[in-house]
Amino acid sequence: MHADIEALRAALATAEAARREAEARASGAEAMVAHLKLLIARLKHDRFGASSERGRKLIDQMELELEELESAASETTTVATLATGAEVTSFTRRKPVRAPLPAHLPRERVVIAAPSACPCCGGRLAKLGEDITETLEVIPRQWKAVQTVREKFTCRSCEAITQPPAPFHPIARGRAGPNLLAMILDAKFAQHQPLNRQSEVYGREGIDLDVSTLADWVGACTATLAPLLTLIRAHVLAGERLHGDDTTVPVLAKGKTITGRLWVYARDDRPFGGPAPPAALFHYSPDRTAAHPNRHLAGWQGILQADAYAGYNDLYAPTRKPGPVTEAGCWAHARRKFFEVAELSKAPLAVEAVRRIDAIFAIERAINATSPDQRLATRREQSVVLVCESEDWMRQTRLKLSRQNDVGRAMDYMLRRWPSFSRFLEDGRICLSNNAAERALRGIAVGRKAWLFAGSDRGGERAAAIYSLIVTARLNDVDPRAWLANVLARIGDHPASRLDDLLPWNWKPSK
């Protein structure tokens, strides 16, 4: 009897173990099925969905369709007006309210000649008033050759010859003026127009400038502007907190293209009310190894806001000299992982994670541009509770999810680096996101397909130098083209001790 009971208990234990194993397998299979469905949805989204780049293409396509409809409606109205001789008003298409033309535009007054006598009785006319209709017009780009004349004089007494010194040229023995050079640099690096396309446009305007000439000018300008790049580098690396990120850049190499990297380190103290002007420093590298950020930030110590790229880990090491860099996690990166799952699979846990993170961002928006002490006080009063609750919720929820679950993986991304994500609760200078670096890289991502590739590693380094100048000017609300033109005209004769005057945040246009 006792033996039968023991055998029954053993059988029940075996059955229970088998049931649990089956449940575990079923749970794992279910998680894998959900994971595969999400992968399929993600692949479909990548191929057909409105990603940032495809979204822009979709918007462009819709704007083109709107343009065609507007043009067709206008053409129909104009044809009807010409046929009937009376103005035809369209009741189905509402046009936007016509705003006055900008006040800063110069005005050219064209007066239509009035009759000298009354057309009805021939009597004398007196001016009653006038009606003015303004039309927007453009003057095509004008090219000119500037002749710099240096007159020679001889002394009647000692026969010495006197002549003014030759003016400074941005390019030695070059024929390009500073405005032309600035236009070429701005078009290539800010408007994403390769030099071969620029050469074709200039040729249609009657100016033959081959690609090699334009390339020589770009290289010469890079060397001329190098002292300003040195000052910007020193200014960026003097910051207590930097935003770091990188993006791919195709590079031409022996009949094929390889993938290089453009790194950016942005200094922007405006979110915590810092007085230092913003600036961005770009670097180029042929690959993405940890050696590059180590070299870029050698000797620098402070707070680095970046994603979880493992190449930064050496900077955070306690044994680093002159000291470890403080890691600050990017909540925007973490949110993006949850948002993708929530958008594709409508997972309730992913939606809840996004809701919790958005609540923390809402507090940050209210304290933007305040002092570090004010930011820290508000965070300790409002944000710390939300952050602690989010951590507890993630850790408890993660225990119930399988290893393959995508929401769980997004949680792992944060939980494994929680000290870096919660560090903003200890320092008012730290931001919640790394958006400053991503904004600095946005122009490169937009123009990447326009200029196709960098010609060489040297070309990548040259692009990084000019991008540092252009993006820094934009960060300080300075027109890069106007600034470059003025600086190229002045930098040769400008005292080296006062070179800071030419930096975008100190720059004042010369007359």
C-alpha cells in the first residue's frame, strides 16, 4: 500500500514536471512567434512603412501631387478667363490669404502714364489718389570681374617708386572672391550640391569652372579657415558636458564605396541656462572602433551624453587618465525602442512604457533653460518619483517576460544601464536626451544621397572641418554663407591675437 502511494506521488511529480516543461516550451514558442511576427512587421515597415527618410519621400510625393492639382486648377481658371474676357472665380478651391511682401525688399516704382486730359470732355485732370499693386520679381544671379588697381607713383626728387601693397586674397594667386567661395562651400556642404553639379549650373550661366578648379578652391578654403576650426575645437572641449553621436558616410575606394563615420561632439549649455555659446566639432574616421572616441576626447573629462555604443566604454573606465568620463544615458533612444514595438504590434506593455517616459519628458520641457539648481530641485520634487516607479515597474514586469520578448529587450537596454539613465536626478546640467548631437547630424543624413560619397579619407576629414564651421554658425543663428564670405575676406589681414572676433558668436559683419 505504501509502495503504491509512493509510486503514485512519483508519477504525479513526473507529470507535474512534464506539464511545467510543456508550459515553458509553449511560452517560449509563443514568445518566439510574437518575436517573429514583430520582425516581419518591422521588415515590412522598413520596406514599405513611413520611416523618416521614406516619410520625407511620401511627403514630397504628396506635395508634388498637390502642386499638380493646384497648377491644373490655375491653368483651367486662366484659360476660362482668357476665353470669356471676364475673371472666373473658383468656388471649390480656396486660396491662402495673400500676405504683403516683406518690408525689407527694395521697391522699384513703375508709374503707368495717365492721360493728359479727361477722356470724356477733355477737361483738366487733378490727381485724386493712386492704387499700388506689388509684384514679386527676382534679379538673376550676376557675375562680375572685380579689377583691383594699384597705381604706381614715382618721386620727382629721389626717383623712388611707391605703390600700395597687394590686397589679401582668400586663395593665393586665385581668381575667386570671398562671396563666390562662400557660395561654393555653402552649396556643397549645406545645400548638398556636389561640385560637378555646381560646375554644370555655372556653365549654363556662361562661367566655365571645371570640377578640379572648384575642388582646389574648397581645399584652399579649408586650409585658410583652419585657425577658426582650432578655436572651435578648444571651445567645445572646454565644456563640462558634451553630446556625442556618429553617422555613416560612404567613401569612394578603388571602384567601390566603403562605410566611414562622421562623429560629432556638440557643446550646448542652453538647456541649463549656461552662458557659453553652442558649437559642434566633427571628426571623420574610416571605421567605427573605440580608438576614435578615445582619440577625439583624449585629455577631456566631463559628462558625455550619448547612446549605449560600446566604443565609449573606455572613456567611462575608472582607471582612465586624467579621470573617467561620466556617462549620461539618452532617454530618447530608450523611448524609441518601446515606441517601435508599440507602433508595430500595439503591445500594451510597450504603450505603458512610452506613457511613463513621456510623463518624465513633460517635466523636463517645463524646466528647459532654467539654472542647474532649479532643474535639480524640480527633478527631486517631481521626476524622482516617476523614475523610481518606472524602474520598479520594469523590473517586476521583466520577470514575467521571456528572453525573446521585444518589450523585455527594450527594458533590458535601460535596466542594464540604469545608473546612467537616472544620473540626471543628481546633476542639473544633464539633459534627458542626446537630441543636440542628433540635430547636428541631421543635415548629413538628409544630404547623404545627394552627394553620393566622399572622394577619399582626406575628403571626409575636409568635410568634417567645414561641417564644424557651418553647423556652429547655424547653432548661433548666423547665416553660414554670409559669415564664411565675410571671414574669408578678413581672415588674412586680421590680427592673430583677435581671431576670436571672427567666431560665429562674436562675429559682426564688417562694412
